[in-house]
Amino acid sequence: MKSCYMIKKVLLGYFILLSGLLLAQEKTIKDIEFVGLKKLKTTFIKKVISTKKGAILDTILLKEDLVLLNRMPAVRNAYFTIFENSNSYNVTIAIVENQTILPEFNAWTTTNKQFAYKLGIYDYNFLGKNISFGGFYQKNIFNSYGVHFKAPQLFSKKWGASINYLNWKSEEPLYFENNTANYSYQNTSLEFLAIHQLHLKHQLNFGITFFREKYQYLSGEIAADIPRKLNLKKVLFKGVYVFDNLTYYNHYISGFKTSLHTQFVTTENNYQHHFLIAWNDFFYFKRIASTANWANRLRFGLASNSNTPFAPFALDNNINIRGVGVLIDRGTGTFVLNSEYRQTLYDQNKIAIQSNFFVDLGSWRKPGGALSDFIKSQNIHLYSGVGLRFISKKIYNATFRIDYGFRLNNLQNNAKGGFVFGIGQYF
């Protein structure tokens, strides 16, 4: 018995000694150096990455840090180099920064042949800490303005916040059975959101918006029981879940992303009661050869199915179907598929030019309608077209796009088409 006990002690001691030797052989990180930083703060980068000085080198963790950095608007490209010493490692993380102060200017002619414009400026790396901050002013018959603040790592690596103020006023069509009337619409809102990074690929946003909506009749045919003026106070509770497995290399993207949006709006009036809205965006990107991208977005959404002209989902060529027109319909359900092939025609150090061939397919559930509305031919819109992208590779999101979309279905009846301009890719 004593001999067995002694053997066990010797084996245990040998195991402890061997474990210690093996652990001692794992080299630690002696130093982490950051090169190429211009506006980004070194203290901020150290705060958000998981690789730390003094820790055992973990290349998997280091690669995840690069994914995190490359998703930041301020970072055009990030890569690492490992230098091995006798008993430690030195790690160098090189970062090529984007210019992140981006002015915004849009000009167009309204349906009333009046000149409209939008001016704004945004910094997507405010204070060198991955903070988005900026605002805009718009003159579109009426005056509108807004201020945006978003800091994903405001409190820690995993917790941040977003605050947005909006005072929006525009002329919008509302649809009453077979009649259309134009109203001035004003939305004054203040939004507070918490941002929580659950994991590198998983993010949760949640919060509350306090807002007031005002409608004032301008022109068109409406029934006697339809209000000419409304002043509504509302509260919106929002939750957004994002799974992001996208990989970026300059203007090329590959991978999958899904984004679920849920909203509950409280209000009490004769034309709209408490209602729910939920929609999910699925994105799939595939890089083809070295100079092309296949990009796809599928959106499906439903809302409380009230028979009201104030339905939340809009059919608009700036949002979902290129060429269809501006705010031509509303619904309580939406199904939209956008698919496009992006071919790079010119690619140099500072600028790239892409051609674009796209197909946009969408269908809507009418207010108070049934799910079968999605397959009714009069609710289905199928458009296709071509476009160009002029991309600055040194300025974040500085992509000027122009598309022309034309209708493929019902060409003999009510054929439509038109140009769509914008900043940034369509999706």
C-alpha cells in the first residue's frame, strides 16, 4: 500500500513539473506597437482589442482583433507582424486610416418643380475614438435638420450609446383607397439607444424614442371623415439584433449578415393605435475573381395590420426599388429582394470606378389586407437597371452612386423608370 502511495505522489509531482515546463515554454507578448495611427488614439485601440501586453500570444485572438479594427470607419486596412525573441514576442499592428470627415450635399427638383437641397457634415472618427458625430440641414419646401451621435465603445469595449435628434418636415402623399392627398408631415424626435457588443459577430441595440408627428392637409381628394390636421405624441421602444460575419477589403465585401429590427409604438388616436413593427434584413456578399462583387439584400417585414393611410412601410426608389418613384405607396407588410453585380472598371490607389447591374423585386401587403396581397400581381414591382459607382478609397463611405431603373413587369400598363442618386452603396 505504501509503495502504491509513493508511486502516486511521484507521478503527481512529475505531472506538476511537466505542466510547469510546458507552460513556461509558451512565450508571452513583451510589447505591442501600433504604427500608422494618425487620428485614432493609441489608448482607444489598446482599450478595444483583446490582445494585451504580457499575455500569452494567441494568433486566433489577434486575427479577431483585426476583424474588429477593419470594421471601424476610420480603418481602411489593418494587419499585424510578429517578431520572435528568445523567450517572448513583439507584436506590431499596422493601421492604414481613412479620412473620416465627410461632407454631404444633395440637390434635386421636387414634384412642384422647386429646387431642394441637403447639406451636412459627419465625422466618423470623432476625437479619434470611433465615434460618429454630425448633422444636416435640408431645404425641401420645408426646413429640416438633425444631429447624430454614436459611440459603440463609449463606456467599455462592449458597451456604448447612441443619441439622435431629428426635426423633419416634408410634403408626403397619403393613400385613401382610390384617392391620394398631399400632407405636410413633421416628425420631431429624440432617441436614446444602448449598444452592447455580445461577441465579435453579435451586437444588440435597444432603447427608446420620444417623438411628435404632425400632419397638415395641403391638396388632393379626401373623404369628409378624414382629418385635415393631426398632432400625435408617440413613444417608440426599439430593439435591434445584428449578426455580422462580413469581411471587408477596400470596396469589396464577402460573407453573411443579418439584422433584426423590432419596434413597439404607443399612441392613442382615432386613426392609429399601439402597433408593432418588425423586419429582418439578410445580406449575402460574394467576391468573384479579384475585381467583382455579387451583393444581395432580402428584407421581410410585418406591422400591425390596421386599415390606415399611415402605414409604416413605404415603396420608394431611394429605399427599396430603384426607378419606381418617390413614396408611391404604403403598406403593413413588405418583401423586397435587391441583387446586384458590381464590376470594378478602374482601380488605383485613390479611386475606383464600378459598373453595376441590378434587379429589384418587391411586394407589399396593403393596410388592412391579407398575406395573399404579397402574391397579387398589382402589388408586385420588378425593376432592373444599370449604374456606376465612383469610390474614393481614402475617405470612409465616399461612394457616389447613380442608377437607372426601369420596370420589367406590366410594361404595357403604367411603365415607369428613373434615375436614383446617392452617397454610399445602395445597401
